[in-house]
Amino acid sequence: MTSVTTMSAALPAEYRDRLMQIAREVSFEEGTRLFEEGRHADKFWIVRTGTISLDLHVPGRRAAVIDSLGHGELVGWSWHFTPHVWQLGAEATTPVRAYEFDATSVLTMCDEDAAFGRAIAVWVGRVLAHRLNAARTRLLDLYGPYGSGVE
């Protein structure tokens, strides 16, 4: 993922510090499911170490891996948008250490400070736009008759 979508590049230091005040350090063993598609989205994570894959349920088949996330990257954006339901699934593909955030607390902070809320929304929006573009390219490479056309 490009650096403009990581929290350290996307948020001013003041907002990063405020967000980190409510962070909780967590660890996940390889194979741990962080969330499942269609379930309530009430948390998000910033990866410190390790790799997390994002996947999409495919009926009758194994889940399709859409993207892999690593150091500094945001895991989960569905918490920010109504109806707050995960659009994908996520699994630790290696041992992972991450910062975990309670979505309700962050959304309350956003409501209480419009500038902070806007910064969070722009960050999450950039991450979402980047991931949609990456998924599009991946799908074209996999299923398009001539690939993505990117040279």
C-alpha cells in the first residue's frame, strides 16, 4: 500500500497521538480470523508486524484472497460506514502484532471534533479508494481477456 494511506502519513501528529491514546496492543496467531464478511464491524487495527489477508467468500469454493496487509496498514474500514458490517473477511497469515481500536470510541471522537473526524474520514476514504483500485487491477489480471493493461 502506498505511504499516503498509512496512519503515520495520512494523519497529522496531533490526531495520530489522540488516536493512539485509545489503542490497545493485541497479537494474533497465524490462522486467526479477525472478522467475517457480513458480521458487525466494531473494531479496526493498525498492523505493527506480520501479515493479514483480506478475503471474499465465494460460495462452494475457498475464500478468494483480495489483498495482503502489512506494517502500518489499516485493517478494516467498514466500522466507519453505515451499516457497520464487514464487507470482507480477514485472517492472520503470519503471527501478527497490531494496535486495536474500538470503533465506537473513535466515531464518538469524530463527532466531538469535526476537524479530527474529517481527517479520519479522509484517511479511511483514501484507504478504501486504494483498495478498490487494487482489487480492480487484481480482478482484471485474473479474469480479463488481456490482463489489466498496465505495463
